[in-house]
Amino acid sequence: MEKKMKNKKIIICFILALAVLFGACNDPVFYTVSVEPPIADPLISGSPTNFVVFKNKIYVASGRSVYSYDGKKWDLMSSQPGGRILQLAATDNHLYALCLESSADYTTLKRTDDSTAWKEITGDTGDYNMLQSIYAAGNELFIGAEGSGYYIILYMDGDGFKPLITGGTGTKTGALLCGAAYNGSNYYLCTRSDTIYVAQQPVAFGTTVPMSTKGDITFAGIINIGINDIIVAISRDGNMYYIDSSITRVPSVSLGGRPATGSLAVWRDADKTPRLLLAGRQDRLDYSVDSGYTYGYLELELDSTGIKARKNFTEPGKAPPSSVDDNERYVSTIGKNPVNYIFQTPHEINAEMTLFASTQKSGVWSYRIRDGLWQWNAEE
């Protein structure tokens, strides 16, 4: 009798274990883990910079190395700028690198025309001797510089620096330059504050006019979406704004309570038509059941008017059009990684228009067919 009772207990325990197992299989997090592909070792590791296009190649840097992509493979540049590379920018004639020098705690700006060695750009920046950021727009290079807690915006004037005049009263901007966009007639310079500056073309003759919003807003990034030269900006709290003669909040569009990293990119379909705005997001600072899988980026549908009416950001793969074909695979790969920069290859360089991302600490990733499946994974 005792033996039979023992056998019954074993059977009951086995049935309960199966129930728990099958229940777990239905759990979304368990399923997400189950579809996660093996993560490859990245060819470009660490914390890569932004991507830029220069002379029909894509460039990205990590650590002390700059890499180029010709549409087929990545190569290490034969000439390197030296120092730890913080950011890249490109105009028609020059590739620029903002570098932190290893010999001292200061930054330098260097450039190359791809046929000669890198050359350091020198010039008088006054008391603003710490160069912090670089952005190219409309074939002009803009530099954010800091000194004693104050900031200015510089631009390249020939072979040297020149400060922009802000509002005709001086050069201080009050916050660091965090993006630049061009609409064919004006340059829009985004700062980590509630202010965006407008510089006329040509820059040398234009006074920079500040535009501010009301409320506690800190901008994080800006972009021309490629439709009717429309400029949009995103705030740190994930809200969207149209930038024209004024700053206008896009109603009911946000990252759903997640902070924005400032990374913005336009995704085009096979017809090269802008279809989506991609925005990097950060996980919530407080832990929750669904946190830990909410990094990556979100998608916002575009149409001929700009941001499509009555649309909001969604996770990739949840609804067409999308940059990926499977939401769970997205969540289990790039969705777990903070994305500092995202970039789609121009059709002129790669007919597949491969999507790349610079992750915070896991190197360069790409969206490609691997093992017969479209998936985000580290670029090999």
C-alpha cells in the first residue's frame, strides 16, 4: 500500500512538472528566449560611433579604429586619425573624426580627403577649448564646444573654426549641440535643452536665431525625414516635434514612456520611398516585468505628409510596414541592446539597403539573412 502511494506521488509530481513546463512555454518571456538566435562575435566590437557616408562608402569607428564599408565588406582604413574616436561626420570633400587624445585629457578634430593622411584642424576657439560633438548637414560641419560650463556652436570656415552668432547678442548656446539638419535653405541645430537654432545659408552671412518651446523639454536628436524637406526632432522623454518656422509638438506620438537615446533614422522600402522613422529607446530606469527587453528601437509610419496621421511608435514586426519580419526575433536580439545609432545603407552602396546599428557595448549589428532567417545579429 505504501509503495502504491509513493508511485502515485511520483506520477502526480511528474504531471505537475509537465504542467509547469507547458505553462512556461506559453509565457511570452520564455518564448522570446526560446527564439533567440546565437549571438555572433562582432567584427567591430565595443561601443561604435555613428555611421556616415563619404565618397560612396559607409564609415564607422570604434576605439581607435575607423572602418569603411563598400556594400560588400568592412575594411580597416589604411590611415587612422589617432586617439580614441568619439564621433564621425562627413561633407562632400572631407571625412572628420572627433578624437580624445590618449596623451592628455583633451579632444581634437581631424579630417582626411581619403587620399592623404589625417590632418588636425586648429583654430582659435577662445575659452571653449573642449570640442564635444560634430554634425554635418547640407555640406557644412558644425561643432559643439564647451568651456567652464558654457557652450557655443562653431562651424568650419575653410581650414579653421568660426563661431556662429546666436541672436545677435553673443555666441553662448547654454547647452551642447546634439544634432543638425538641413532643409534646403536653413540649418537647424539641436541642443540638449528646449532650444533649436536656425542658421541661414550661407552660414558665414547668417545670424543664428533661437527657437524655444514651453515646458520642461530637453531635445535629444533631429533629422530631415526625406519627405518635402520636413524636419522633426525628438525630446529626451520620447515626444516628437515638427521644426519649421516654429517648434510644434506632434500630438499623441511618443515612445510610450521610454526615454529616447536621440538616435533617429529613416527606413526606406525597396522602392526607396521613406516609409518609417526609426528611433532608439532606452529601457525604464525602474525594473518591471517587461523591462530588460525594451531597448532597441521603435518605428513610426510616414506618408507624403510626413508623420502619418493617427499613427504612433510601435515595436518592429508588430504591424506593416516594418523594418523586420518577426517581432519576437527582434525582441530577443536587438531589442535587448541599447542602440546609440541606427543607419540604413543607401541604395547606391548596397541594393539590399542593409540596416546597421551601433550598440552601446556589443559592437556593430546588422539585419541580414542568417541561417535562413532574417535576423538582427552582430555584424561578422
